[in-house]
Amino acid sequence: MLFSRLASCLALFAAAPCAAQGLSILDGSPDHLRKYNECMNLARAEPLKALPVAEKWHAQGGGMAARHCVATAMFGAGRYTQAAAQFEAIARDLGKERPGLRAELWAQAGQAFMEAGLPEKAAEAQSRALELNAKDADLWLDRGLSFAAQKAWPRAISDFDRALGLRRDDVEILVLRAAAWRNAGNPAKAYEDASRALKVAPDHSEALLERGFASLARGDRASANLDFSAVLRLVPPGSSAAHGAEAGLRGEQPPAAAPVSPSPQAVPPRSGGKK
């Protein structure tokens, strides 16, 4: 989601009004925009092939557009820490121009750090993004997941609160907050969020699973089993949700762990999602 949105923003820089603002990630020429689009398409499809192409373009004067393609190709190639450093560097090199674009770049850095298994650094980058754009629910959602990965449940819940304030009754966010409440040891709040999600999407398997575990923790085994049985009717056998429901039917609570987005957002290339 964030990556496709950023690509669209970069494409806009080919227009004259953007140049008038003193920013030139793209130099305004159709050829430069074409090269950027071609490079990004290759970075998404074949990152290992795209990386030398993007690096050569940068050496030939491709500027920040080429650098962004390099970073995206690095991500796709699994070089997450290097990709994160590149995204951060581009954001810094923009100075104080285009705060919305810089927020997206910091967000991309955060996503790369998460893929690298560095949630602390991810949260730092996402905090920089939020300083620039606090009205983007996806940014709060991303940082909440980074805090959850650190098992910092109160901070994760706080960020999910902010995301819900911007996108009320969003099922994905409600399920994530329910999981965070469960991990924080508050099954009543977890039950409340999962039930709220199910009012919007009655057959949402992850919401049913979370409500089942919340009921189990509250001692209501009968209600929990109804939800776990419903999950098994909805999901493929052998899936993670099925395993969770089967464990619930045995009366087992899952171990404390970071909640996983029920609708995982793709990372570079972002295809529109959480997010």
C-alpha cells in the first residue's frame, strides 16, 4: 500500500508544479519518468536483475528516483537492512521539502527494518513518519505492529487506538487490537474488540478466533467452542487459523506473540492493501 502510493507521488513530480516547489526527484522529462516506471516494474518483478540496472542508472545521473529504485530492488532481494538505510537516506536528503513524501519514505524504512527482524529500529523510523503525517491510519498501524513485535502491548494498543480514531470500525485494526489486548492479559477488552469486528464482518475468521480465545480466557468454554468451530468451517484445513481453532477446542491458549495482520500488506512492491 505505502509503496504503490509513494510511486504514484513520485510520478507526479514529472509535472511542472512540483519542480516549482524546489524538488526534483524526477527531472520533469517524460524519459526520466519512463525510466523510473520501468525500473520500478523490474524491481518488483525481478529485484536481483533490477539492482544492477538501477545502480547503473544512478551512476548515470538518475538521482533520487534511481536511488528509490535501488532501495526497492534491495528490499525485493531480501537485503532489508540495506534497503532501510537507503530509504532513510533519501528521506533525509529531501531536507524539509515534501513532508508527505518523506513520511512515506520513513514508513518504507520501517517496513524494511521489520522484515529484517529489527522492530525497535522499525518503530523509530515509523515515529519519524508520524511526526510528518499523523493523520495516516496505516502509519499508526505499522508502528503498532512494531511495538507488538517487541511485546510492548500498551504502546501497541495506543497506536491501534489512534489508527481506529482515523478509520473507525476497521475490521483489521479491531482484530489486531483484540490480539494485543489478549496478549496484554485483558480478555474482556479483547472480547469487546473481536465482537465489534464481527458486527461489521460476521464471518471474519480471525475475529472469530480472537473472540474464541477471549471467551476461553473468561471461562466461557461453550461460547469459545462455537467460535472455534465456526473458524474451522471457514478456513482451509492445515492453515494457521485452523491450527489455532483446533488448539482452542482443546482448551489451549496461544503463547504471547505479536499479532499478525489478518490481511497482510505486501511490502515492496506494495500492491494496495494493511494495511
